Amino acid sequence: MMSAVAQTLYSEEDYLQMETKAGYKSEYFRGEIFMMAGGTPNHNRIKENVSIEVGIALKKGKSCRSYSSDQRVHIPENSLYTYPDVVLVCGPNQYSQRDINTITNPSVIIEVISQGSGAYDRGDKFRLYRDILSLREYVLVNSLNVGVEIYRRTEDNHWLLAQDAYKLSDSVTISTIDTTLLLSDLYSGTDDVKEGWITPEE
């Protein structure tokens, strides 16, 4: 969940300059800057597992690339700058006009949701992500209980819950890269994660 660090409104240029010097990551939206909370051990373990499994898949001749949570993404249509947990880009990278290190054309975004972030990642943030015309799939991985949800953009520009799984023996497929992931691999090394989706706010 984001927490505001100031009430002052900043320009995008101000934010980018501050972010370069800051010792922590922040999001930007419509003039406000929000410090991003650190992840729990389970959150970080799952994020690492996702990165490894996706990275292995992409080495098999696929024309897409993956980036970790240090990769900033910008959505010019609504001003959001953010750092998704994992980003996949298919095709040449496109960059923000204001910052050559900020990507604007992710094909897949993967977020690992934790206590306090679930409603934002599934609600407001997802609505902002939908403004990314290149985005094809949005993947949510629950860090409190076993559960993965994959949303896909349809040809008529609607978003549908295309796949979900809630058991370690289940698997899900990211169709953009034609890759199937086992939930047992995604949750390997986590502590006290039980099967069956429970919204983190509950």
C-alpha cells in the first residue's frame, strides 16, 4: 500500500530527479509522490521464484525480456510511474520521453500482493494499468495464501479473469509467452502459505 510522503504537488521532472537521489523507491501519480513499502520474506521469495521461472522460459528462444522490480514503468495516459514486481516486454523497448530508463510498453505485468496491497493491486492500480495499450496480461500472485489470477485483454479491449489457481499442484499459463508455471515452483521456500485464496485485507 502506498503512503504519501508529502502534500506538495510535484512535476514529473521533480519526481524523476528526486528518485535518482533517493535511497528508496516511490511511485508518482498526478503530482503526488508515494513511498513504496518494503516486501515481506514471502513476498520477496515469491517474486524471486517468479523471476527465475519466467527467466528460464524466456531463454528458450522467446522474443521477450523480463525485468525485476527495479524497473520503472510509466503510463503517459494517466501519469503513473511505478515499479511492478516483474515486467515482461515483447518487442523493442519504448521509453518515456522524460527518462530514457523508464519503460512505457510492458506486455505482461506481474504483481505479488501482500497485506495492505491487495485492494490497490486488484482495483485502482489495475485500472491504471489498463491504459497501457501494449499490456496483454496482468498476473496477481498472493503472498499470504496460495493463489494466482491471470487477467487478459480481449480483442475488443475488455479485461477478463482468464485463469485462476489455488492449489500447489495447479499450474497457470502466461499466454503472451506461451509458458506454463507450476504453483509449487512459485511458492517454493515460502513460510506458512496455505492453499486457497484469501484476500490479504481479510
